[in-house]
Amino acid sequence: MALRALKFASLTAAASGIYLYGNKFLDPNDFGVVRVGRAIATTAVITYDYLTSLRSVPYGSEEYEFLKSQIKELFLSFEDTPLGAASLAQVHKAVLQDGRTVAVKIQHPKVQAQSSKDILLMEVLLLVVKQIFPDFEFMWLVEEAKKNLPMELDFLNEGRNAEKVAHMLKNFDFLKVPRIYWELSTRRVLLMEFMEGGQVNDRAYMERNGINVNEISRNLGKLYSEMIFVNGFVHCDPHPGNVLVKKCPASGKAYIILLDHGLYQVLSESFRMDYCRLWQALIKADMKRVQKYSRRLGAGDLYPLFACMLTARSWESVNRGIDQSPVSASEDMEIRSNAAAYLPQITQLLNNVPRQMLLLLKTNDLLRGIESALHTRASASSFLNMSRCCIRAVSTYQRNKSHSLYRRAQISLAEALSLWQINLYELFLWLKGSQLGNWVIALLRRMHHFTY
């Protein structure tokens, strides 16, 4: 009966939406808050508990107490104060009757019905702005919202995404994805394993808990390189609240916890291959190939701007090699000042590139923000991991397209050689930065001095 009550409550969430605040009924959705996925998010304030977020019942009434008793059949405890609240949902901590601690993600009432109104309002506003400023080309925002919002509102889809990415990245023993409890989940209520930790951009938390900041940054890069270049199935909302870190007291191992799996981008094979080859060209500073694959991805004559947007580096740094030097304060200032100056070209570029690119650009920006907070931005290891994934992805694609055993063997040999070269270069960088490496270099210099 408790399960039926939960499912019934989740269904009524879309039809109710009345919050009790100051002894008055108030529907905040009537204010027409525009939700554009997570890009233009607002924080919903929920005054009372789980029940009032699902049913339009007065606090303390008989119906309220009856429903609360039904919920108590399912939960031993349920924390009224949400752990977090965003524009679409909020999350509560609870304990099931069998003792399992769970996170309960509850969709805000009326958000499904209101979302179509919000998108329409956004579309009208953008059209008005475009009439005033003809160069304003952001109608793609509406298209993306229409495509992505329904997927984010289906929590069963989110659960499937979580299971898919957990299976896809099962070889990474440092990754944790909460288990989904399907028997207690609906399209509007998602129950999952409770996991906690510090936010991935909280360097002070990591230092207090003895977590290696560089290792976390390196592992996060590995995860996203694997998702983007190898699998083409990308978690597109890696803001710090969705990526947690925690150190296991028993083993001392640090884990990355990936949350909120509502928004994923599926990359087509042709797009993924062009994107792989573009990044290979950027890392090697091969400008001819940068131009070629930027054009194939829709950048046209704006390929220098496109390369700068992807790397968040100046055109001079792109030409020199983005792995040759870290971002300086002057370069960062140059990029920020030029962003406003090139706004018309940026809007034109965003209109021309494939829709798949838009969420990747957002994801890149979020990841760079994390790296900046951890002071690990533009490290050599991140480019080495990207190179490995690009080599593996392109080699796999070429093998699948080849019908010759000899050609497949050639591709595999070239892949192994390229990966070996990267490993050798990584070893060189490690020796260069380690105490042992300094001793070896000092010894070689002394031997060279004695020779002459």
C-alpha cells in the first residue's frame, strides 16, 4: 500500500503544485519562471515536507496526517529539509524499512505542465530581442530546450542513463554511480543509493581529507575523455554539485561520485570521429588539420574562433601548441575581453555547428571551471589522456570499416605504437618532475662534465 501511495503521490505531483507558505496557498509556477534545462535555473523554495511537495493539502489536516502515515510505511525516517533543490526537483535523505539509506529525488509539482509555457515564453522573448538586435541569434536555445527538457523530466530515463554509464565505465574503479531502486521509482520520483562527499571543486575539502587534487583532476579527465571520444555517450551536467569526491577510510582510495544523470548527449559516429581528429590536430598544433576538421564540424571561416572556444586559449597559444604552456593571467584576461567583442561571430558559430556540439561546449566549460578551481588547468596529463582516447577511438573505427585482416593488423600495430609513445612521454614527464628524475639528470650532467 505504501508503494501505491508513493506512485499515486508522484502522479499527482504534475497536477498539484500548491505550496503552503505563511498560511497561504501559493503557486510559484504562476510567475512563469523560465527553465532552460540547467542553463537558466532557478531555485524553488519548498517550505514544508515531502507530502506538501506532492499534494495540495493543508499542513496538519486529517488528509495530511493520513498521507504521512502512508509514507511512514515505506520509510523509517525521512528528512524534511532537502539536501538540494533546483528548478526541476529536490532531493531528500531517507531510510527504508529494511535499513537502506536512500536519496529520494522528487520532481516539483506542475513542472511538467509549466515547462511548455516556459519554453513558449522563452521563444517569444528571444523573438522580441531578435527584432531589436538582428545579430542576436539564439533561437537554438529554444530548440535545445524542447529536445532536452522532456528527457530531464523523465526520472526513469535518468535511472537508465545512470545504469548505462556505470556499465560503460565499469573499468574505472575510482568511479561510483548510485544504484537505482527501480521498484520504488516512477517518472517523477527516483529512489537511489545515498552517496555523499565533498564537491569536486572544493580544494580545501580535499586537502583536509588527504585527497590528491591532481589525481582527482586526472581521473575526471579520464572519465570524460572516455565518454566523449570512445563511447559517444556524455554526461552533460558536470557542475560541482553533481560531481562529488570521497576518500574511503578503510582503503584510503579516493572516489569520484557522479550524480544527476538526466541530461546526456549521444554523439553520432561521424561527429565523434571528426571531433577526435580535431582534438588530435589541436594537441599537435597541426593547423591544416585544425582548419579541415573545424570546417567539417560547421565552423567554416570562423575556425580560428572555434578552436579558441574549444580550448579556451588564445589563437597564438593554439598555433604554438596548447600543451606547451599553461594559461597565463594575461591570456585569460585577453580571452574574457575578446568574448564580448566577438559576440556576433560567436552567435553565428553556435548557429552553424551541429546541435551535438552545444552541450559539449557547455560540458567543456564546466570541466574547465573545475580545473581552474583546483589549479590543475591545462596539465600535460589531461592532454595525454585525451590523446589516448582519440587514438583508441579512431583505431577502433578504422578496424570496423576495414575488411582486410592485413589492414586491421596494420591499424592495431600503429595504435599500439602510438600508445607506447604516449606512455614513454608520460614516463619522461614523471621523471622530469620527480626527485628521482632530478637525480638522474644531475648524474648525467656530472658524467658529461667529467667526459669533457
